[in-house]
Amino acid sequence: MSAGDHTHEVDHPLFAQLYDPVMRLPERLLLGDHRAHLAEGLSGMVLDLGSGTGAMFPHYPAELTVHAVEPDPHMREQAADRAAEFETDIELVEAGGERLPYPDDSFDTAVAVFVLCTVQDLAASLDELARVVRPGGELRFLEHVRARGAAGRLHDALAPGWFHAAGGCTLNRQTGDVLTRDDRFELLEYERFESGLSRLLPLVRGRLERRRESWLPV
């Protein structure tokens, strides 16, 4: 999809079917703690961007209102089944990150987990997040990023094949650098994890606060 064209249909039935079985072990050994950290202290209206099969749902407090945005119909179907298991008010919404169907300043917090690697237009998606998160609200994220050194060069070599096998995921995207340089947000927390299970696929986790004087694209 070219920049400015946000109507591309996302449809990866095999990837959606395999996602939870493949991720079951990493979720239990590593990612569950990260997800719980991102959900700490959440209140009000929350945007779960690229909610996938709903892996964040078990971590959301029951009193939240969550809009779970996911463009892939196969992922949404699984997410709907998972949402029914919890008391949290979760609404599944068909949309991509590049064009969110909400007015300005709609959300207290946006949560993005392993989605900014997959959006076709990262700049447009960040424009939308800056628009729909209210001033003083937060963007919380957990993303995998390009490794350093030889592992990073391996990521570069594997990226084209990974893109097709992993539902459009960009293996070597340097998402952390993009997020921390965005002047519309103030950096509250940022950590990079690249040891143990994260040695070959580094993770970045953090919180950004939408600046009250933030500019928006015209």
C-alpha cells in the first residue's frame, strides 16, 4: 500500500490461525509480564490498536471501556471469542492504524503491542494516534525492533521473506527510534530488552504522553 492509500484489505487466514499456537510459549515465558506492565493503572477510554486475537484482553481492568481495532477479519473473529470471556467492555472495530474512525481526543490511553511493525504506513498511524489520544493521555507500546550488529544485518536479509510469512510484519523496522523522536509526545518511560529470550528479537517497551501543545498535521 502506498502512502496515503489506507484502503488495503488485510486478510491473512493462515497467519491468524497459527498466531496463538506459535505465540503460546513466548506469551507465557516472556510477554505476559510486559502486557501486565502496560495495563497497570489504566482507566477511562482505551484504544487497543491492532488488537489481533485479543492477547491484551486478560490484562485490562474490568472497569475500562476498550475499543479494540483490528483490520484482519480472522483475527477479529478470535478476538471476539476471547472478549466474551471477560467483564471488560470491549468493542471490536474493523479499521487500520492509518485511518481510525474516531473524533479527535477520544481516548485516555492507546496501547500498541506488536502492531507498529505491521502497519503499512507508520507515519500515518502515528499521526492518527496523536490525533485520537487526548492531550495528557498516553501511548503505551511494546514492539520488536531491528537488532544491532550482525543480528541486525540478519534481520535485514530475512525481512522480505518475514514480511510475507508473518502477515505483513517488518522485521527490521526501528520503531523505538521513531517513537522516541516524535515531538508530539513526551517520553515517560522507555526500555530496550535484548538479552535472554529477546537476544535475537529485541523488544522496546515504553510510555509516551501526548503533549498538550502538540501540533497535528493539516
